[in-house]
Amino acid sequence: MALYLIGDVQGCDSALGNLLTTLDFSASRDTLYLLGDLVNRGPDSAGVLRRLMRLGHSARCLLGNHDLSLLAVASQLRAPHRGDTMDGVLQADDRAAMLDWLRHQRMAMHEHGVLMVHAGVLPQWDVSATLALATEVESALRGPGMTDFLAHMYGNEPAQWSDSLVGNDRLRVIVNALTRLRFCTAEGVMDLKTSGGPEAAPAGFLPWFDVPGRKTAGAVVAFGHWSTLGLLRRPDIISLDTGCVWGGCLSAIRLGATRDADELIQVKCVQAQAPGQVTRT
């Protein structure tokens, strides 16, 4: 049995198929953990969703900001951005099934000693808190109040976590941290506007995983989202967004018994978008 972490697919179904072939993946034997941004900007988001749905329990998926955006657009709560490629899902006969499957995916997972999120974790959250807070968002997505949740999901405020937050403000901070975070301060104030690499950090901000004293420092955290960071492998960090949609690679890590035993597998991707053609998030 093999366990694989996979970075941002973003609608590149051909690349995903090539990767699974390269892995010699077997749904009856192996398990995939996809780190979010399954859809959008690539040419075949519907193909990605259908493939993952067919794989059943052998494909364990996180929701990224693009996946949540698809749910919001489908609910007519948000207009598509420049460069979005959601029509294949929105106009499909099986649209309802794909969207229902999508809203039942996870916001965070802790499996095989690895905490998995799409983007990041605030320094005040340990593993248990991260999973509990992720469950709050999952419940909102799966329940009868999904539309209200999506209607209030967007915005950069509050920019800082507090245990006293309630309602939509609380859920918005959780979503922003788990699906959009790149930089924050030691106090957990998020910068949600800067999309460059670590060298682009605003004054007083650090990549979230380099903040001193973060409560997940003793854990291994795997994430995607940050293509300008790219591949990063440390004893405590696995970053796997290697820019498939931009013509980079689609990356997988086969988890070993230790981080030194992890194996990197990559397939080259056909460029589907150029960074200047889209609205970056």
C-alpha cells in the first residue's frame, strides 16, 4: 500500500492522469491525499472531479480557495474572475453531483503523522485546534446554511484570529488561514494581498511556517497553494504547489516511514495559463 500527497491540480486532468500512471496507482491498494485547488484555471476541471469521484475512498481531498470559489460561483454569489475556467463544471449534466461531492470534502486532515492543509496554519493553532476549526467550516459547507456561509465567506477582515470570534467572522478567518495564508506576523495577523515568494514578505511578516513559536512546529505540515514558493521539503514542512497550471510540474510525495524515506515524483505539465492572464488569489 502506498500513500501519496499531491499538490495543486487546478483542472489539469491530463497531468493528473499522467501522474497516476507514473505512480502505478491502484485504487484498491493505494491512497491519494490531494492538497486542494482541484479545479480552475486548467482546461478540464470537470474531468478532475469525475476522476476523483470514481476513485472513491482512495482519493482523500482538501478544499482550496479555487474549490470554494467554484461553489460560490455555482451558487450565484460570486462572479468568475479573469482566467477562471469553471464552465465545464457549471454547464455539465452532472453538475449537481460534482458540486455536492465537492462541498463534502475536507478543510484539513491529520493522517499518517502529517497535518494536511491547502495553504497554511496560524501560529496560535496546534494540530488539534486546526482540525477542530476545520470541522466548523466543513459543517457550514455540508449543512442547510451553506449558501449563507458562502455569501459571507469573502473578505480580509478580521485579519487576526481570536478565540472570541463568532459567526461569519470566525468562519472567514478560518477559511482565510486554511486556504489563502502565505504570510503572517508572530501574533497571527495575516497578509492576504502578497502573492510572491518568501522574499516578497511585507515588513514585519514572515512565511507562516517560519514564524517563531508556532504551535505546529512539532508537527509535519503538508500544503499547496503557493506556486511562487514551489517545492519545499524540510523535516517539518512539505510544500507541493509546483505550478502545474503555469506549465510547471504536478508533484507527488510518496510517504515513507520517515521524511528521509519520502519519495518525490513529478510529471511535466502543459501550460494552461500565463500568470499575467489571471487574477491571482
